[in-house]
Amino acid sequence: MPTDTSPARQQAAHASLSPLARRFIALRQQTEALIQPLSPEDCQLQSMPDASPAKWHLAHLTWFFETFILERFEPGFTPFDAGFRVLFNSYYNGVGDKYPRPKRGLISRPSLDEVLAYRAQVNQRMLAVIGAVEAGADSAQQQELKELVTLGLHHEQQHQELLLTDIKHALSFNPARPAYASRWPLAGIHPQPVEWLRHEAGLVEHGYDAARDGEFAFDNETPRHKAYVAAFELASRPVTNGEIMAFIADKGYQRPELWLSMGWDWVTENKVSLPFYWQGGEGGYQHFTLQGLIDVDPNTPACHLSYFEADAFARWAGARLPTEFEWELAARGLPAGAAAQGNFVETSAFHPLPQQEGSRGLPAQMFGDVWEWTQSNYNPYPGYKPWEGLVGEYNGKFMCNQFVLRGGSCATPQSHMRASYRNFFPPDARWQFSGLRLARDLA
């Protein structure tokens, strides 16, 4: 007898699942929806060592649930394919060997279809394990499972964003400038003037706050602690493309006095003269986007800037980058729920959007659109302790030679963002949707 796979039957089966299982399936489906505009050939591309093929992201996310949850909780565990343990391990040394990151694009087999079959099988096994543990395990095991699944889902959301930024980089090499999506929503936006919002000096609580940030945080957002913040002003909106054009026109990329020493070395060695993905000159600029090659809109937040570029622009503007403590203090002053609003991946613009309304005395576009560089080194908070077990390798070991970014981007899933979230990249990274917001000291 054939199985009933009608939408009504599927909806009924979905409704019978627990909240954790429903969230698991929903997020896994969201990842697969992101590859719908892509061909199998697109999913194989790896355009630089820091990026990964879309197919690898799909498999690695499945490897995470198989390795850290099924292997721990599934009776009689047997891997889908024992070779996947090495192929799709990212950086977990405690798990075992890893395939070299720069060569992930050479993994032509398994095929995309086989990877999707891997995902489907692990999904079904995960639902069975979630149901069994929730129904029959003791409270400690139930809590452990919930924490690991929740971590895995936030890990999935991180890779949803990486999948988009990585495929954008890969498609940019195609001379046909192919579009990932064609849903451009820009229309009739007028520029918004910058307001400078004052914040008084004081000792403030900083870091993850469960009452305001939700049930989950990564280890690097903890522990909550006090930090002194001197009086400062923060710009009401991110820096725009038009302001970057003024920097270019004033020969900002040619003036060593604006740049950190390492930044100037980076500019000269790489012959950097424009933001990433830009082309053209003073007669007009275009840039490659997930919507294809389009004219640079002067009112849109600037993105794909390195820390070096953000720092040089801030110095040119007579300002500076905010610290992550200043950024979080300003974000905490927004109305409740602000972190769940903004231009995230769910908007389907896949690109920053201009500020729609005046700031009204509050910072605009703090969440979504572009990740905002801060001047803060990515260091542990006082009293920081990595998680126990294999997942303890998640964040702590990267606390070196990186800078903190805040706020999320147009490629970040909405439910993934909170005021305490700390992203981090090395100062020359540009393929992420990274921009900046200016700050100034006050006497």
C-alpha cells in the first residue's frame, strides 16, 4: 500500500512532534531551501580556502548531528558512511582526522543527491531519538539532548549565512555575473542624515542575559560581567555606500596616514582601491550582489569591508569604531524585541537595505543589514570557561588575531540574533556582509 505523503498528512505528522522536533525539522528545511536556486555544479564550487562548497555545508551540518547526538543517544548507532567522519569534520580535533579545508571543492563524491539522502536519513533518526529521549529518558538526559540539539540548530543557522556568503563569492568569478535571486525590493529611498546619540559614562552589565536574550547563547557570550564604558557618541545608522564613495574620491585608499601599518601593507600588497565586489570609477560604480551586478546605491549601508577599511574610514571621518561594550550598551537601549526585527535572511533581499525612517533618538539598523566591526579584539570575557566535552572546541580556540563584529546581517537568520551575540573575523576578511557604524569620544 503506498504511503500517504499528501500535504495534509505531512502537516498532521508535523503537528504531532514536540516543539524541539518541530524546530529541528523547520531549520533543516530552511537550509535546503537556500540551495533551491543553485545547480549541482554551483553546489560544488569552492572559490577560496576560507569558503566551502554549498554541498559541504549541507553534509557538515548533518555530520554535526550524527557525530554529537546520534552517536551519543542512538541505540546501536551505525554511521551513514564511516568515511564521512573525516570528510565533513570541520575543526574538531577531538573527533579525529579532518579533510583539508582548502581542498573541500575537490570532494566530488558523494554527489549532491547522496548528501541530500544523508540529510534525510539523519533527520529521521534524529526525530526518533528526540522522541525516545523526551518520552523515556531521565531529566538529565533530556536536558543534555535539548542543549545539544539547540546548539546544533544555532550551528545550522551560522552555516546558512556562510552558505550564502560563500556562494556569492563563488558566483562572482563567473563573467556572466549570475544572480542567486531576483527579488530586488529597493524603491524610492531618500538619504537619512546621521544623528550622534550620546551615552554617559558608567559601569554596565555586559554579556548574555537570559531574561532578554532568550534561552540560548554561545560560550563566548558568557559570563555576564561588569565593564566600564567612558562617555561616547554613537552614529544613528551604519556608514553608507555614498560615504564610502566620498572616502574614495578623497583618495582614502592612497593615504597611508589613514591606515594601520598592517592595513597599509594589506592595501599595497593586494592593490586594494575599492570595497570588495565593486567595480567602476567616479563616473559610476557597480557591485556584484546575490541579485547579480547592480549599480551601487549611495543610501545603502556599505558592506564587504575589512576591519582595515572600516578603521581607515573612521579615521578619515574624524571618528573611530565603537568598542563591543559600547555597541552592546546602545543595543540594550532599544525597545524589547528589536533584535528580532530588521533586514535578515527572511526578508529575501539578500543585500543590505537603506534606512527607511528617521532614527527618532535611537540607533537604526542595529540588527540585520550588515555586521558592524568593532575595535574590540576577540578575547574571552573575565571568568570565561569553554563548554565541556567535544563541543568545547566551538569558540574558545579562535580567540587570537580576530576582531568582534556585532548585529547580524541580511544573510543572518532572524531567530539567531541577540544583543549579546559576538561574531569574529580576522582584520583582512571581506567576503562577509561586514560594514561599520561610527563612534566618537566625549570629554
